Amino acid sequence: MGCIFLILMLLSPRLGIIFLWAFTDYVSRSFNTWIWPLLGLIFLPWTTLMYLLVAAPVGGISFWGWLFVALGLILDLSGHMNSYTSRSQARMMYQRT
């Protein structure tokens, strides 16, 4: 079970969140409502996944847990910046032809 989750998580953090939401109670233990994990699934999947993996098993987050959540935020922001850079490069290539 752990290996399947790890493969899903590495393929896509959204698949990892959906897997956790469907087969475990990590989402209900981490969040009080369904709106925050849904927004996290759409906009910040790595941050949401790290938060789920850190907050649900122990009930609270320590300093090291917040570092993992910050790492997830950095991964999300780098992905957004990468797509923005690629979009502007594609626009420049389109204008040349």
C-alpha cells in the first residue's frame, strides 16, 4: 500500500491527495471542512499533500513538519513560475513566425 501511494505521489501530487481522500481519513483529521483540501488540490497540491502527511498522523505540526509544508510551498511556487516562463517563451516564438 505504501509503495502504491509513493508511486502515485511522485507521478502527481493531485493523485496522492485523491488517493488519501478516498482510502484514508487523513483529510478529515487534518481539515474541518472539505473546501480547504479542495482548493489545495486545485491550486497548491504539493503544499496540501505535505500538510496532510504531516498533520494527520500526529494531530499537530511541529517545527520539522512546518519545514516540509514550506518545501511543498516552494515546489508549488516553482511549478507556477516554470509554467509562466514557458508561456512567455511560447508567446515570443509565436510572434517570430
